[in-house]
Amino acid sequence: MPLIYILSEERNVSRNIITILEKDDNNSIKSFTEPDEILNEIRNKKPDLLFVDLKVSKGELNGISLLDKLKRYDYNFPVVVVTSLNSIEAVKKAFQYNVIDYISIPFTPDEITDIFNKAMEINKEPTYNEKIKDLKKRIEFMNAEDNKELEDQIKSLFYKNPSLPQPHYLYALFMKNKNPNIAIKNLKASLALDPNFKEARIVLDEMENNK
Amino acid sequence: MNFKNPFKKSFYYVVFGCGRLGSIIANELSAKGHSVVVIDRDENSFENLSFDFTGFTLVGEANEIEQMKEAKIEKANGVFVLTPDDNTNIMIALTVKKYFNVDNVIARVYNPKNIKTFAKHKIEIVCPTMLASNRLKKFISKGEKE
Amino acid sequence: MKVILIGGEEISYHLSRMFLNRGYKVTMVNKKPEYCKYLAKKLKALIINGDGTDNKVLEQLELKNDDVFIALMPRDQDNLVACLAAREIYKIENSISLVNDPENLKVFEKIGIEKTVSPVSIMANAIFASSTVEKYIKSLLSDSSDLEIFEIEISENSKKANKQLKDIEIKEGIIGAIKRNGSTIIAKGDTYILPGDKLIIITKKEMKNSVYNIFVGES
């Protein structure tokens, strides 16, 4: 049962999205006009898709600052921003916060349903953290056969998330026995990206003591 | 998406002109649950829209291509051309059909003689003058029979 | 065969005079009664006071299919309707329309009115062409070391006269612009090189002669 939240002060934005998406009886849709309200609701129950109208601005929070809060609290669900064509600058800012797409006003029913389908596809994919856990396990139990495939998966994580420490850590684990020097390099890179990364620190210390 | 009833799908309509007729049509489309965009050069004309109207409004010159692109006209399921001026309606209707390739276009044309201009291009027309005269002719016939 | 001018004021007046001087029969249609009176006094054309998009007025013009029909009204939609009526009802093949909004040029074409004139586009091109070429040449002259800019006049007998730029192979130089009849054109692939044109060419100094020879010399 997909849960969809909409944040907008404009009745025509929220009503239109609701009318379009409620045609599927499985969908449950709630609309809000205040960022504080919607933040509370998100803490209660995370949606499968969130529409944020960038024009919203009540109290201290506006559309962009809501996105900022969501990122800091590490909320990880698909977000789509709604904007009028005059505010391309706002859209650019929004994309720094990992929104999956933007929709400009006026929007068509097809645009909304396409974005909905895209969001549902994304929700089916494992999250980043789940991927990391899964790969770590596989490295522990790896044998010669799945080396190449494992290595490819780790490398694809590098490409997608160049500024995160975990891919370097995973690669270090992968290379630990094959090439300790490379492993150490990667652990150091990982710690450079996040000095508080405990697991990397532990493995690095262990390897340096064994030298 | 699984539509329980596929015929309940929302369509996307563009209405040029928010006068008496334009606003009636826009209100009707919105009430039926469709997405509507209404374009008019005078923002006061949007006051003709009902309180429940949930469509979008754009202020601008209806016959400008830039305005039509902003309204995403190429994605429209149907277009109503209802400005007060016949020639403007003819040009908008032809532009929408031939340049933006939208098939379902209907335009209001007051002057019955202008209907010929459309005939070749297969654009639907509503001519209030003709509709009224047909109705009045029936009234006359009715009177003659009595 | 006659020339019909629908609407317009200054342009219409001068076009009418031009056609009358060359011996054509001219009919002018204009909405303003006062202006029509003025035209009737000054020109030997047939002046009709009315709306050129109105079928009743068009019927008065006794249009024949070899007439030249020129729409010059300030609103593009009026010009479009008039030209469509002329073509579809009176079977006129030669209709030309003024188009005020350059964005509408492609629309007119799609609807089937191919002969259009856009004063805005022409002015814009003139402004951009002249300023671009000047700026370009100035910048080249100031810091060129091995580049040379020169002018070649194309004679009647030139090997490349009446050819399109895209059909002329110039490997070591580019044609920056063409001076023709007092105006400057930025040469593009489908531009024709005509006798009398002065080509502004940019090449490397050592290639000047070989580029020169491409144009000069007999076909």
C-alpha cells in the first residue's frame, strides 16, 4: 500500500496530484500545508514518495530547508519537487539534496503517474546500507569463483558514491589477503573521507600491527 | 499503476480564453477530475472560475508559441479555443493541430463564413451563430405548424 | 493579374507605388476610412475600405488565381486567415504574408503559407551580422600572428560563382562573411556565392595563395 505525502500551499497542486493518484485504490495520500506538520508525520511514518512544492514557506521552514532536514535525519525515500518554470535556481538547489526528479507547473496526469512508477521502482531496490552489509558478508565468505563479480559490484559503488567511505573499506577487505598494501591505502582513503569510521580504523590498526 | 477502472483516467486539457464560455468549460473539466490549464491575457477573467476549480491558470497572450509551450500543449488530450476573436481562434487551432500535432481541437467561431477556412484542416468548430439560428428556425417552424 | 495589398500603412503605401510604377494593377484594402480617403487621393490603385479577413470584403475584390495576394496587417492571425482564405477559397497560388512574431514563421510554414517575410528577423540578422563580423575582425587583427584576413571579389567567370558554400571545399581557410550590395551576410552551408560578392576569408598566412586560387581563375 504505497503511502504518498504532498507538501503544498496551493490547493490546485495538492488536489490535482491527489485526484490523479487516488485513481488507484491501493494508494494512500495525505497532503500538508506546513513543513513542521509534515516533518512530524514523517517521523511517525515514512512515506513511499514525497512531493514538495518549492514555493512553500511558512514559519522558519521552506521547501529547501525541509529537504535539508530530511537529509540530516537520514530519511531515505524518493522525493520529487514541484516548481514553476521561473524558479530553476530553486530546482538546482533542490538537486543537491538527492531528489529523484522535478515536476513543473502545469503538470499532466501522465507526468505524475510516470514519476509515481519511477519512485516505486526505486523503492524496490536495496538501499545503500543494505548493499554494504550484503557485500561485506559476501567478502567474508568469498571464494575464487565470484571474485570478479564481487569486484565489479564494489567498483560500481565507487562510481555511484565517490565521496562516501564505505566502498573504499569494502575494497580494502576484498584485497586484504591478496594485496595488503592496496588494502591499507584504501583504508586510509576511507578514514580520510570519514575519520570516525570505526570499522575501518579497527582493520587498519590490525593490519599495521601485523606488519 | 493499477487502475481499478481504466475509464476513470485523468486527462489533460488546455482552454484558451476564460470568458463566459471558457470558464464554464474549465469548471466542468475540473469537476470531472481532469487536469486543466486555462490561458487568458487578463488575470481578472479567472474570477469567472468556480471556487472548486483545481486547475492551473496562466496569464499571457494565447496565440504566442512560447505561451503554448509553457502550457505543455503538446501533451494535451484536448484543446478548447475560446477567445472572443475568430481570427485568433483560427490561428491558435491551426497552430495546435499542425505545429504541435494535437488531434482533438475544437474552436469557437462566430462568423459562419469563417467555417470554410477550417473545413480542409479538419478542425472541429462550434459556431454560436449557426447553433442559435438553427434553434430559432425550429422555433419558427413550430410556430408555422400551429 | 493584379496585386492585392491587405492592410499595412507605410509598407502598403510604398509597395503600392512601386507596383503601380511598374505598370501593375493594384487593389488596396484597409480598415481605416480616413486612410482610405488619403490613399484614394494619392494613388491610382483601387481602394476598398474594409476588413481583409472578412469574406464579404474578399468577394468584392474579384480575386483570380493568378493574382498576387500580400497580407500586411499588424496581427499575424489576421494575415494567416486572409492568406488561407485567398488560397483555399479563391485558389490563389501566390500569397505572401508579413509575420510580426518571428516565432510564428515556423507555424505559418507548417500550416502551408510558405512565403513569409519577418521584418524583425531581418533587422535582427542585420544587427548581429554587422557587429559580429566587426568584432571578429578586430580581435583577429589584434592578436593574429600567423592568420591573415583578406577579401576576394567573385567575378562572373569565377570557378565558384553560383555555387553553395557547402559544395566548395576549402580546407585551409574559412569564409567569415560575404559583402553583397552594401550589406554583410554571415555565410552558411546553403548560402550561394554570387558574382559580385566580396568574400571575407580567414586563412593561415602560408595558405593564402592556395585558397585564393580556389576562387579566382576560370571554371
